[in-house]
Amino acid sequence: MDFNRDEFSLPNFKTVEVPIDLAPAPGLFAEAQFDIDDLQYDYDALVDRVVITENTLLYNTAIPADPGAGTSILPSLQVRWWKDKEYPYGDFLPLIALDDRRPRLCEVDAPPVGNGFGQLVWEPKGPVPLRVKYQDSVVVDWENPNVAQAPGFPAGVIHFAVQGYLANTKRPYALYVPIGCTLGAIAPAALVADQTAPANASRNMTGQDLIVRRMVTVIDSAHYPTLAVDPRIWRQLRIMPRLSGKELERFAPYRERAPLVAFGDSVQVNNHAITIEFYEPIPIDRLASVKFEIRNFNVVTGTQLIATFCGWRRPPKD
């Protein structure tokens, strides 16, 4: 397969998930794989990293009860992976062995009192810089997924900023989107999700295009008090930014959103995700995929495993 890298200039996020049962006994494991229909692409794409996280709040039969705030079983998982039509790349390894991001982690400063915070930083590295064109506005779709038990996951505000410089004057500039998430529902109630409306702070009215260098997501415990008591917020909430109101410029298929940690390319929050980065982007043609086989050795609880395949695709034609 010979892809022209320069053609793949639109960010692309594909999110899949699967319930992971708890292990049947010490030393044994439960197995799972992502569904092939969910993994397959409907278009050509390049994948440069896979961000794997979990959510023990979501409703499924693998989680007998909420295991508690901050719980993670990612260290209990072992995986092997391969590109379809190829052999697995090695034997099963602990999932955390595939993550080399320790120098680029943000410790979430979230004490019970005070203005604790954590942040994610994504620096798009496409063949051409991303732009927020003059008079366009940054829009963010958000979702507070349904949880298994009452109460629903609380409401609050996520801070999202697009930073860079103005094309003509090279002046540093940023656009800001406060994402107001409302109270999540209890399954099987209707999904709680919405879209931010363009505001003055998110609209580029400078007379120049904004060249995007990074996108920063911040949660602080003043505007989202849940951060201080349940840091699973980074895995529970989902977003999908867009640099204009045009549907053709979406970073994911319509109504699809990715967990917050998927947007931690350069800075990630600690202990909430595993990032597998590829030295060279993996080309995926239509109906192809990257597959994972997963084993859970945790005998106490299962989880909902979530993988976001982050990369690039060709922009659709108008």
C-alpha cells in the first residue's frame, strides 16, 4: 500500500470499546477483543498512536459494582496487537509496557480542597498546519456518558483552548471554549450530549488565519469539583473539537466523540491512559483495521476498555 502522506491533512479519531470481564480465579484471565465491525475503517487513514483507557462507571455486565473513585485496572491487563492479515507483533505484554510517556505526564493536582487541576496537550503533526480561518469559530461536541448507578456523573466546565500564532503578524494568539457538561444520566436513559455554541472567545475575528500549534484541555476543581473526588473524570467525559462549523471538517464521524485522554498527545494525565505511539504512521486502507487481543488478570472487577485510534485522513471533497 502506497499512501501519499501529504494528502492526509485532516485529524482523525476513531473510538471503539469492549466490556472486559473479571478474571475467573487468581492466575487465570478473561479474554476479549474489539468487535471487527467497530474496528474497520470506512476510508483510508493513517494511525500514528492508539490511546487506551477505561471506564468503570459505564453500564455493562462485566462490572458487578462501581469499584470506587479513581479505580484503574489497566495495570492488570495484558495485550498483543497486529494489523489485520498479519501475525501478532510478539507475545502478550503488560499493557503498561507499551507506554513510554513517563517524561510527558501531568500529575493531576486535585486535593480535596483548593483549586487542583490537570491538563492535556495535543500538538497536531500533520503534513500542513491546521488553521482556524478568519471568521470561523472553534466548536466542541461533548458527551457525559450514561453510568451504571445513581447518581449520574456530575455537571461542570471543561476548559479547552486552541493556541498558535496569526498567519500574517506571527503574533501569539489563543481561542477559548468553555465546555459546559450537564449532569449525566443513569442507564438506560437517553444519552447526555451537546455542542458548544460559538462565542466571542472561540471565534477568530483577528482578520488573519490562526495557525494552530497546540490544543490544551484543562479541568480544575473550582469549575468541575468532581475532579477532587473522582479523577475518573478524564475517562468519563468525551469531546470532539472542530475548527469550524463545517461538517466536512469534523475530526470524527458524526456524533462520535473520544475520551478526554485521547487529546493528550504531548502531555497526558498520569495513570488514566496508555498511549502506544508508532515510529511511522500505520497506513490503514478501507475495511482494514488494527486489532488487539486483551487479557484481564484482575479477579475483583472488570471494566469497559476504550481505545481511540488517532491519526489522519484525506479531507472530504466539498
